[in-house]
Amino acid sequence: MARNLPFLERTRRRLRVYSGRALRSTLLAGPRHNCLFMHMPKCGGTSISEAMYATVPFGGGVAVIDAVSTRIAAAILAFDSADPMLCHEDMAHGDKVFALREAMMLQHMAWGSRLIHGHVLYSARAEAHFGDRYRMVTLLRDPVQRMLSHYRWAVDLNEVPAGLDAYLASPVAVSHAQVYLRYLGGRTVIASDQVDTALGQAKQRLSRFAIVGFLDDLAGFQRQYAAEFGVPLRIRSYNQGRGAPFSPTPDQRARIEALCAPDRAIYDFARGMA
């Protein structure tokens, strides 16, 4: 939950979560399984995660692997600097923040947290040691829409060049275009000669998820979650896209589609599973 929100909005959101958790601690049962929610960036995960938090009894444990604070912690560990951009997951030293998040995820799994949520890569170690104790859940979005949303968000935060052409020529654009490939492949960067192998691995891993939902069908996701975990989700809309809407030129859209091709294959595979 964002800590830098205005006081009233932050308080309202916390009250929604805490009231739900209080209800699940007294009158109603909590989720029937432990859950790892792999939050794909710019796929509606903030809204989904807070709905999930509200279903966990107070004694169950909600583990939030926060994006910004882990970037800062990783930068301090690696460079003795609190600059979050030094270990941003989409940039040169992203492997350091993902390694820290994996360690945190394993610690929370060892502790037995009922819900773990964060921008984490697929972990073979987590699967080997805790795969029988956690059901994996994720939410996907049309890759081009997701990438454009990511771009608008990053421009607003001054993380990438403001011009779309300059952005598309940058390494960050590749990272943004291949989110599903990287996260499911379990690697910060996928070299061009490794894409086919990583793509097959990503599809295989995705098939082991308990729930793969889609941002354009939240009602379907809610039905699946209630059936799998035995608790309903009350989803509200948070972290909507920043910046003014824009339309890429045909050439820019073709470049975006080409960059997103591996994620498109994963997305279409997931749609086929559904």
C-alpha cells in the first residue's frame, strides 16, 4: 500500500484492508491456501493485492515485498547509496534488487505467511522448497497496452526519456516489452539468443499457476479466486495510469509490437489456457 498517499486516502485504504482482516479474524474464515501473488508491473496488481490483503486474518501474515524500498535496500547493499535508481529492476543492476526480493520471498515462505505479494521473478528455489505449500497467482494485460502504460508511468517519474522514439531505442524499452518473459523466465535480462528457450520455460511455468487472470476480465478473476481460495475479493481501482493519453504512430506501434512479440506469445498462450 502506497505510503506517500494523502493522509485521508491512505487512511481510507488501510481501514478497508483492516476491516476485512478483522472480519476474517472473527466471523469468517480466511483463504484456504497460502498464496504467492506475482505482481506483473502495470497489470492492475495494486488494486488486486489490496483486495487480497483484506481476506487474510490478522494471525495469518501478509508479506508485501515493496518495490521502492527494496530498490533502496539493494542499492545500499551494493553501492552504499540510497538511490533507488541504482538497482531499479528494469535497468542495469536490476539483478541485485531481484536477488534481494527472492531472499525476502523465501524468508516469508519459510515463516509461512498466508499471502506474499510483490514484483518478484519466478524462483526455482521457491518452487523446489515451498511449491507444495503455495498456490501461485498472477494477472496479465495485453502486452502493448501494458508497455504503453509502463512508459507513461516511467515518464511521469522521470525514469525514461520523454520522447517515444528515444524510449523505444533504449534498453529500458526492451525490459518493459518483455516483462512476462523476464518474470516467468526468472531472469532480469533475456539475451536475444535465449528468447526461444526462455519462452518455452515461461509457458511451462505459467501452466503451473493456480490462477492466471486478465485485467480486462476482473470478474472472471474474482470468480476463479473465490473458487480456488474460498474467499471473495472486493476490488477497487487504484494506481490508474498517469500522464496524458497518446497514440503511437503506425511505425512506433509496429516497433512496439515487435519488441513485445515474446510477451504476446505468452499472453496468447495464457488466453488459450483460460
